[in-house]
Amino acid sequence: MKIIRKMAYMISENSVFFRTIFRKTSNFIKKIKYKLATIGIKVDDKTIVFCTFNGKSYSCSPKALYEYMVNNDKYSDFKFIWGFKNVEQYKYLENNKNTSVIKLNTKQYIKYLAKAKYWIFNYKIPDYLYPKKEQVFVQCWHGTPLKRLGCDLIHFDNVLNTMEGMKKRYKIEASKFTYFLSPSKFASEKFISAWNLKEIGKENIIIEKGYPRNDFLFNYTEKDIKKIKAKLGIENEKRKIILYAPTYRSNQHEAGVGYTYKEEINFEHLREKFGNEYIVLFRPHYFIANVFNFEKYKGFVYDVSKIDDINELYIITDLLITDYSSVFFDYANLKRPMIFYMYDLEHYRDKSNGFYIDLEELPGKITETQEELEKEIERIDKNFKYDEKYKKFNDKYNYLDDGKASERVVEEIIRNGGIKK
């Protein structure tokens, strides 16, 4: 059966038609299995299941909400369940009170999903999972959107999905939500349209109280900075730090390999020019599967792809370089410089996802070539100011972030037994 499933998966990667049939059949079978496995399991009002990025990390708003609750006596009688793909990596969380770490998609995990009053996730959940009427599904999502999402897509070049199929999956997901977290009026409007919430009468499920994930950016200490630098082995590093965090390209995918990364920055040239003043922390998007040759740039480019919580990287970074990733919205809370390296801007804007905002609003310069990028690094190194344009950006997109969003969100969710009234 394993061989048959593997062959079916490989065929599905190369055929949209077969992939659609494979997904529908697989989801139908899994949905039946889930219902059968959870028959008779009663919902416990004080059990919560957390999961980030489909069990790949301990991070984002679920982490912030969990840490607020586990350290608050008001919730001392709650049971906290974390779902991970790699359980052993996160067993240390069980040192916290009332916390269990469970392997994703096991019988035990499925039973906890059926038992938990609250599901707190930051990513799309499998199509076959449906919360019961008395359960509360909190979709935290994972960033303010720059790129168009779901039902708002106009262009689409994802090699693994069709636009029609993607929009359908967003609508299925939307039917499950009890709450959807938002950091701003702008984000609320986009989430409502991307998931078509107004059409299904769910536009009032938005909790617009700031992003819990950003609380750390207001509350971190010097001890936190020293800890993360030691983790990366750069505790004695005197050079300034650049964080390079590009998004994945949905049209760059190889069957049997996954999403790939085409090296568009000449790191060798950067090292020659800035190696005495800077080091680079390179964080590929979590979709990217191929291996980057970090050894080639040892001592200058560091692999930070395995750091779960990007907040840890933000606080030690002097300059952010990104493209279309939403990381810049969060990083802007620190009021530090950033550069946008959009070497494929025309394609991304006109043929791929497209954007929600006018790029003129961005709190950093857009560069499209290596030469432009290097000139902007030089300029920022000599002259950076938190100017009126940057302030206007934060006033529009980050005005609710203040280090206390987790408290506000938890109180809203738990009030009234989690039921929206």
C-alpha cells in the first residue's frame, strides 16, 4: 500500500486532473475515518489544541497565545495540547504545566482534536477536518497580506493548483472558522474578501486586536538577544546583521523535489563588498525544499532556516532584506531599516499573486538588480532615519501592536465560552 500511495502521489504531482481526483478521494476517506475515530468523544471546555504551520514549528500567534495562558493563573486548570510532526524536538514543552506534545495525525492527536473545545492554528487545516458545532476554531493566520490570497486572486501561476481549486479550498476552510485574528482594519478587510466571509455571513468573526505574534517585539530583553546569538554561534560577532528572508515562488516546483530556490543574489559579490561590515542570516521560506550551499559562504552567510520563531531573528537584525514576504509588516514594529529586492517584480505583479497595497507605501526602497541592492545597503549604512513615510506605514498597518495583543485576544476567545455573540 505504501508503494501504491507513493506512486499515486508522484503521478498527482505531474497531472492536475489526477491530482484533483486523488485529493478528493483521499479527503473523503480521511473524513470518514476521522468521524469514525471520534464517535462518542465529548468536548472538554478546558482543553486547547495548538498547531503552527502544519506541525512544523513552535512559533507565531499560537505560540504567543499559549505562552500567555500557560503563564497566567487564570488558566491554570486548562489542558494544552501541541501537535508537531517531529515530537522529540519539542518534548521540552512538557516541562510546562498541563502541556502535552503529540505527534500530528496519530490516533492520540485525532482524539484530542475531537475533545478540545478550542483549536488554535495559524495555517490552513486539512480539508477532512471539521470542528463540531460546540468547538471553537481560531484561525490566527501568519501575517498581514501583501500578496493577494484565495478568492481575491486575479492571476495565478502555482504549478500544483488551479485558481478554481485554490478558491474552492479557501471557501471550504472559511466554513469552519469561529474566529479569525487580524492586526488592523486593512488586514480585516482583506481576510474577509480572501475567504469570502461576507457571502457566508461570517464577516463578524474577525478579532481585530493586534497580532499576538508581535508581542515579543515589544517585550524582548537583552537576555533574549544574547540567547539567540549564542544559539547561532555569533555571540562574539561584531559585524552588523542582515536578515535575508525571501518568499517562495509558487511557479518554481520540481516533481519529487518540492518548491525550489533560484539564487538571485550574488552572495560572493556581497561578501567582497560588505564582508567586513556585515554578516547575512539567510532564511528561505519554509516551502523551499532544495539545499542551499551554505558551506560556500561560511563565515558570511548563516543558515537560519531551522529557527522556528522568526521574531528571534528580527530582534538581532540591523537590516532586513525581503521581497513579497509579509515579514516586513511585523519587522516594521522595530522601526529598523529594510530593503525590498524584487528582481521579478513585473512577473509577480502581473502574472502571479499580485498585491493588495500600492508598493509606494512600503517603508523601504524597492530594488530590482544586484547593483541597486548594494547601493541601497551603502546608503542605509550611512544614513537611515525613521521618517514620516515609515511612521505613516506603521500608523496604518501596525497601530494595534503594543505587546498586549495576546491578552486581548485570549479574553475575547474565552469569553462566552468561545461562542461568538
